[in-house]
Amino acid sequence: MAATLLEIDALDEVPAGTWIIDPAHSAIGFSVRHLMGKVRGTFEEFTGFVTTAERPSDCSATATIAMNSVNTGVRMRDDDLRSANFFDIDRYPDMIFEGTGLTVNDGQLELCGKLTIRGITRDVAMEVEFLGLDETGLQGEQRIGISATTTIRRSDFGVGAPGEGQKVVVGDKVTVQLDIQAVLEPTV
């Protein structure tokens, strides 16, 4: 989805600062092919922040996602995802994204960065949609809304085998979706 000029211009209204992700009003989810359909899931525990600056290229974001908080609605599948077959949470408890530099590429806001899963770090680009600034949030605080999407290959991160023979059990491409509200950290 291409960013509108209004959306890009609205970024100019966002004050520079550090915005703490509000997990109660945010979600991190994914979808992946499984057999003849798609499985969707979420990560229930995460922390992070977005840093805004006068120039979009100086903006950044960091998120740490607890891999043991994966939830697809099926306990047996979630336990398998936590095992050494997939996430290996005993050795790699967190997924980490460190993004630097917001750009406009073909009319699309994009945040490039490094994603680390299972101790393997790869470059990723997230398509970003700026959802707006609320200067009078739930407690009178300033809030921003951001939606971001990327597609990764789980094999690039050593997460499970793509399947055997002609039958695809679990697809290699995983779509990751972040819907974030963040609160401006007060300056001291």
C-alpha cells in the first residue's frame, strides 16, 4: 500500500523524541502457509520504542519479542514452535528488530533494519503506514500509530525445514505484521 502525500506530510507534525510501545494497544502477528491453508499467530509479549527526529532518515525503532509468547490458538503447535524444531527458545528466547532510517521508496514509507531470529541477523525492509498523531491520548499523553509489514523467509533464519518432497507442510515465506501505538516519553 503506497503512502499518501497527506500521510507523509503528517510525519512533519510528529515531535522529535522517544516513543515507548504500548503493548496494551499494540499487536505483533504473523501468517505462514501450513498444509492447504494459512496459520496466523501472535506474539503476546514484546517491548520497544520508536525514535522520531526532524529528518525521517534519522528515525529509528527497536523491538524485542519474547518467542515463548507465540500463540496460534493451538497449544501443541505453539509448543512445537517453541521447540528446537523452530524457534529453540531455550537457546534463543528473543527476536530483535533494530530499524534505522525511514525513507520514501516509490511512494511507500519504508523502515530498513536488522532482524535477529535464532541468533541469525538479516537485513529487512518494513513497509510502514503512519496512522497518525493523537496529542490528547487516554491520559492526556501524546500517541502515534504505526502499522508495518514485511515478508521474510524462515529458512534465512534457520527456522525449521520447509517440507519434504512435493508436499509443503509449512511454507518458507512468513508475513510479519506490527500494529503499534506508542507514547511519547516525557523529557526530563
